[in-house]
Amino acid sequence: MISLYSEMSAVEERYLDYILLTSIGSYGSLFGEGRNEIAIEINKMFKEFLNCPHCGMKVSIRKSNAARFFLMEMMDCEHCGEDHHFPFHWLLSKTKFRLREKESHPLTETQNDTPAHPRTDFPVPTED
Ligand SMILES: [Zn+2]
């Protein structure tokens, strides 16, 4: 089990980044004041893909549609009013985007790992 978890750690770290990013983006849209910085960054990152498939016009993540975008991967077009799916998680997985630096984890560390931020606030597992 620990071995399997260890093999999945690279995937899981990226998935955790995705979960964090969409959570922060959604929260900022629903409860944050001012601009949604996550939405602004995602608009920049994926601007070449942000076109409405119905009318071809540019679409963008706005504060008003950001939660729907991050939670459901749905976009609306301000020009024609149509909705469309946007494969955000899939596209993000094709980039080298990382929200956090690599963190050490007691279940996934090996002797060769050099953690970026050594943690000492959890017990180190021992082999029985
Ligand atoms: Zn449109």
C-alpha cells in the first residue's frame, strides 16, 4: 500500500495543486473582495484556448462565472450567451504548472528525496 502510494505521489501532488487552485479560485469568486487573481492568471495562461466554440469570440473567466468554471469546467459566452465545456483540468495537466513547491511527506519520502521544505511537525513512521 505504501509502495503504491509512493508511486502515485507525483500524480497526487499535481492533483492536489489542481484541487487547491480550483478551491481558491472558487472561493475568491464567491466570497472574495476585489479582483479574482486566480481567474486573471488562468485567463493569461490559456488565452489561446479561450474562444467560444459557437461564435468564435474571446471568452474569459470573470468573477461572476469563475466558480462555475473552476467547479464544473463550464464557460459562458458574453457575446452569444451559449455555454460550453472547457477541459480545464486536462489542459492544466499538459502544462508544467505547480501551485506549490514539492513538500516532503512521511509516506512518500524515500532516502533519495531531498525535500524542499523539511517538515518536523509530524511523527516519522517506523517499520514494524
Ligand atoms: Zn459565443
